[in-house]
Amino acid sequence: MAERIGVDAQTIKRLENGVGSISNLAAVMTALDFRLTGVAPGVTLPAQLGARRRSLSLSLDQVASRTGLSRATIASLERGGGSVASLLRLLAVIAPNARRRAPERSYWGQGDKNDRDSRFTPPDFLANIYAAFGEIDLDPCAHLLSPVIAHCRILRSGGGNGLVDDWSGRLAFVNPPFSELLKWLRRAHDQWRAGKVETVVCLVPVRTDSAWFHDVLSADADIYLLKGRVRFLDSQGKGQHTPFSLMLLTLGASAEQKAGYEALVPGFWLVRGTTPADLPSNRIGEESAM
């Protein structure tokens, strides 16, 4: 954490004991996607403090009187200065019910939205893919930082485009940009139906709301619902679990390959033509025990 926000480890230890500056605390909160509710609307904690005071129709002098802090200290806290000790005294008076707001579930973190597509399948997950399905011939949505081992990779950075270029080989592994999930699933299905590739294995979120998924893809795909969450890697090689459920969607997989994967990875195969929406609600969306 110290390295992530650019301070020394002792600074983090002091913060965890309630000692330190608001600027360092704010940096840690951003890094952890830790935000407060029960204060007031605002993008930053200092903005929330000022908005809370104004919503209570309190002047700086009135808050100073109630908290035992100086007027200058409160003004500094609302600008992002001051100490953690002063912040705690202020919150106890103007926002005693402040608590952590639940993190967003759609993305890995508020600060990661811009690079949410730059997430890479971890080597330990890929090892089970190799063991069950064999060597990967094609990675059509490859990235220079991806640990996927494939005989052929289509790289956007190299002028390729897996949504346009023809696929080939026995096995294609697809961990697509999740922002363009449906495009990549359509492409995978088209290339498989055209006989360009024998088997396709896709690691994707459990999203089954499109009419095309129900009307076309579910009739051809075998779907394996993964138990727990996958710890993806970011561009710095750091791991972070997905905040949503994932499935392995396969086209052209053999019974032997499917049985081999089930023996290695916790989860279960859906009956062909069944979607997660058809299952009892208590089987889908369960939180993992991580």
C-alpha cells in the first residue's frame, strides 16, 4: 500500500492507528475504493465534509464550538488538510452515522473503470485450460502483457483485429474485452460455425440477457458456471478478484474435454439449451467464500 500511494510503510502503520494526514488517508481510501456514506454527496471526503456542514446550516464557528477544534482546523479539513485525529472528532459531531459505502459491483474499482478491459487471465487458471483442452492455437484478442500461451496471437497493437481477421486452428481461447462482450461472442460463434476453428473456449461474465444469447448461442454452446471468483491480473501484474460471476463458454468441446475440466475446476456444466436464468435463484449469484 505504501508503494501504491508513494509513501513509506511507517506512514501506513500510523494511519492504521489513527495518526496521519488527511491527504494520505484520502490516497489510501482511493486506492482501496473505500468511500463513506452517511456524510453528504461529494466526490472527495473533504467535499463531503463541507457539504455536510452546510446541509446542517452550521457555520465554521458553530462546528468549532461543538467539536473543540479551531475554526481554521475545520476549514483546513474541508480543503483536504488537517489530521486524522481532527477528522474523527469532526465526524463524531456532524456525521456520527458515517460508515463505509458498499463498493461498486460493476467494475473492479472506481479508479479502474478506464482500464477495465486490460485484465488478463492468470497463469494458474490457464494451466487448467491447457490440461483439459490442450494447447491453444489462437488467441484472437491477445495483448502484449497477457500470459496466454498460444501458437498464434492477433494483436491490436500489431495491426490485427480479431473481430475482422479470420480465425484458424484447433483451439481458440477468448478472454475478450468485457465492454465488447457480445461482439466477441458473436464473432466466436460465427468463426466456429464457419469451420474456421474447431473448438472455442471463452472466459466471460455470466451475462445472458440478450435475445441473441437465448435464441442462437445457447443452442450451440456448453456453459460451465465457475464456483468462486477468478483473480485477474492488471497491467502491473497485480491480482484482483472479479466483482461478478464468470462462466466458461465453449463451442465444439468434446465430452472428454468437458469432463477433464470439471475434474480440475470447481463448478458445473449446464444442460445444453439451459441458461442461468432457468436455474433456482439460490444457485446463481452466490457470494464466494473468499
